[in-house]
Amino acid sequence: MNMKYLKRSLLMTAALVVVVSTAACSSGTNNTNKAANGNKVEDKPAVTLTADQPGWKEDISPIKFDWYLNFSWFANKWGVDPTSKYITKKTGVDINFIVPAGNEKEKLNTLIASGNLPDFITLDKGDDAIQKMIDGEMVLPLNKLADEYDPYFFTASDAAKLSWYTKPDGNVYAYPNASSSPKDYAQYGDTYIANQTFLVRKDMYEAIGSPEMRTPEGFLKALQLAKEKFGTVNGQPLIPLGLHEFTDTGNYSLEVFIQNLLAIPRAIDGKINDRSTDPEYVRWLKTLRQANEEGLLAKDVFIDKRPQMEEKIAQGRYFAMIYQGKDMEAQLSSLYAKDPNAVYIAVDGPANTNLDTPTLDGPGISGWTVTLISKNVKDKARAIRFMSYLNSEEGNKDLFLGEKGFSYDTIDGVDQYKPDQLALLNSDRSAFDKQNGSSFTFWMLMNTNITDKWAPKAVEPFKSIQDWTRGKTVSGSEFELINPTGNSPEGIINTKLGQQFGKTLPKLLMSSSDAEFDTIWNDYQEKRKKDGLDQVTAFQQTKYEENLKKLQEFLK
């Protein structure tokens, strides 16, 4: 579906009245009340809805949806805090979050194999399970649900994002959060910041003379100085360098993340660039190999999952981190409250030979995560209407500011957090999530372009980290979702290639010499070539060129 067609469709939808049949409406009502009360109630009359009418207001009787989040680190519960309680009271919708206790991929594969998915599913935008669920007809087209039950969905949602996620069959199965289209960049681009940062513990960094860490030599020397000067932190060993967790397909810190720090181009002369073979990237992998040889990569780095990492961040046990600043806000606020000098700050880290400015990922059109609705959903009408509410400005405001009078008020003519709530948000994010629940404690369908007008100005220890990313942030939308997924021939190959890298990366870092590194590296390159790398590259090139055309269409 091209953009012109989508715009025309939306205009037609807005102009026409969609009549929901008595049977469909009654079915949704009965499911709702059965789920809430266990008793069948009398059918309700048909409801006439328009694209300007929020459908969720038609039925606010109690209903509880199961919502699967494919993120084992998510720890918040719906209905514990005032904000989620307020939204349930307002919409009638209660939520039971289902979060994997261990390996996300194993849990999701088990759910898919069972054929019994929860009502809502939220997962990373690039997860190959998305295509598996679509191919298996396990999720419902959002556009068809909207046509039948809630035309307001098209009003509350972004047409460019719907078009971006439209599949070849003409349907949209997933909607993103934290997504920014080319027009969003034109309007808000100068305010965008990135989440990718290189961090050091402030007091330690300053104590060793605030050394440069952009070159391999300076980087290794700084890690060594920190280890020598600060061997332990509160009786526990210092961890010189922290990274994201290792998975069966690699490590985010040591792939896209560090490649962005090194400003390695994603495409050269219109052709997709295999950044993983760039000499600058190999140079820094060898630097990290040397760090491991010199005892500067603790064993913790290879085995810890996010909960263990968060605990160690809160203890201040890392000296430096290739990590995402926003992902550690709760720990940062806790550290800052204890000692403002013992927090993490962003500094210039690994760079290419020319010391070019990093090219960090800004918000792209694909977003961060996507949300889908299962074919097993308890109530189709209530589900799509609740998604419409969450996508709308009203829903975003409720999730971001909470309930007026408790979380926020109109102060000096501006809707903003009440002083006591803002103080809690800035000082103890974990406590804020439980005692307030706004500021996107529940981020599944957040639209940061909408909520930016209510966002408070950043304060330390967050401000300096955000400011470091300004001027380094770029849009990479044309490179998003170009990897083959699912059970297609290219998807199967790509999955295999990812697993190969996941096994190879630790071996490279743990190799005893550059010579051994080279042997492992060369064997890996030969194997990925043999296993079909060229097919994946050709697929990526085609998708990249298609993306360029789509993005240009959005700007018309």
C-alpha cells in the first residue's frame, strides 16, 4: 500500500460512517462481560462509530487482557500504581502482564508452538517471531479490526507508520512505539537525542586524570589505571568495562552500537556496507581481545543478564560502559542520591582512526518495539479500541502525565508534573514507577513526539548524558527492517548466520593472541560465505532500495 492510497483511504474512512453489526457488537460485549463477571448479559444494540469518535468510550465495562512482553527485565505490574489504576477506571481495561522468567526466545517460541498466544504481544521490531506469527495466521490485521470495530484507530495512528508496516497482503499487523517518520524529523529532529552512549564513572575517571579513551591505546590504558587505582568497590571487584548481555546471536554493544561509535557507514555508493568486516571494527574487536588478555574483561561480562547488570550498575561496580543511558536511569538516580560524584557520565569513547564524530541511532520510523493482537484475543472490539486509545494523544498524555491532580496539574498555564512528583521522578525512578506509574512506566505504545511538549527539562545526572548525544544523532530509517526473517530461505540463512556470530564473538574476545583471533575470524568469514551470506546481502540491498523509495513517498 503506497502513501497516496493510504491517505485516500483514511479520508474515505473519516468521511464515511462505519456501522458495526449487532452481532459483532453483541459478541464483543458478551466476551467482555464473561471475562469480567463469568455471566452472560443481554445483547446491546448496534453502535454507529465514525473516525472522529473514540470507540473505547462506547464500552468501559470491566475486561482483563493478557499482554505478553518479550523482555525478561520488565518488572512493573499493572494496577499497582495510581496511573494504571486511573486508566483502568477510565477505560475498563485491566492488564495482566506476562514476562519471560528466563530466555525470551525460548519462551516466545513455546507460546508460538502452543498456538495459544496472549491477547497482546509486544516484542522488538526486528524479532523474526513477528513474521512467524503472521505466516502462521496467529495475529490479526489491525486495519481489518479497525474497519470493523473502530475507525478511530486510523485517526489515532500515524498514516506513515501504518504504511511502513503494511505487508505485501495489504494488511498491518504491528504498530510501533517510539517511532519517528521523515516528517517527524523535519518537525522535531533538532530535539532528538540518542540512547547509545559511552559512559564512565565520574569520580574514578577524574581520579585517573580524565584520560582520552578514543584510541585503542588510550582506552586500554584508562581501563588499566582504573583497575589499579580502584581494585574493589565496597569490597567487591571492580569491573573495568561493562557491555550489554551476550545472547545466542551476539552482543548489542559490540555490533551496531560500537559500529555507530566508530561512524562506520551503513551504505557506500548506494550499496549496503557489511560493517562487521570494516577494518575499524576489526581493530576494536582486537582491542577488546587484548583487554581480555590483560584481565580487563571480567567474567561477569560474559555471563550476566540484565537483572545482574542493573544490580552492579546500582553498586557502581563498572568503571566504563558501552551501554544505553536511558536503560539505566533508575540506577543513575539511586547513585546520584547517594553521591553526585559517583554517577556515570558520557565521554568520548571508541572512535575510528580519523576520530570522526559518532553516528548514533536516533528514533527511526520502525520504532523500538511493536505490538500485535492475537487471533485468540478475548474481545476484538475492545482490543483494537484500547490500542487506539493508547495511540491517541489522550492515551499518550494519560500514560505520560498520569491523572490530573495527583501526578500533574496546570501550572503557569502548562500541564506539568506536580513538584513532589517531579522530585520523585528525578531522584528515584524505581519508586516513581510504583508510586506514580506515569512518565511511560508502561511504554508499549508511547509516542515521544506527542509527549515531548509535556516533558520536563532534563536534570542531572541525566542531562549531561543526553546532551552528549546531541549533534551525533542521525536517522537510519532506510536501513531498518532490511534483515530477512521468518521461514523464508533468506530468513533461515540469516538466523543461522546470527547464531554463528553469537558463538564466534566470545571466542574472538577470549583468543590468546591476534594470530589466533585472525584464524577464528577467517574461518568464520569463510563459513558465513559458504552458508549463504550473499543471498542475505542481496535481500538487504533490495529492501534498502525499497525503503528509500517509501521514505521519499512519505515526504510528498
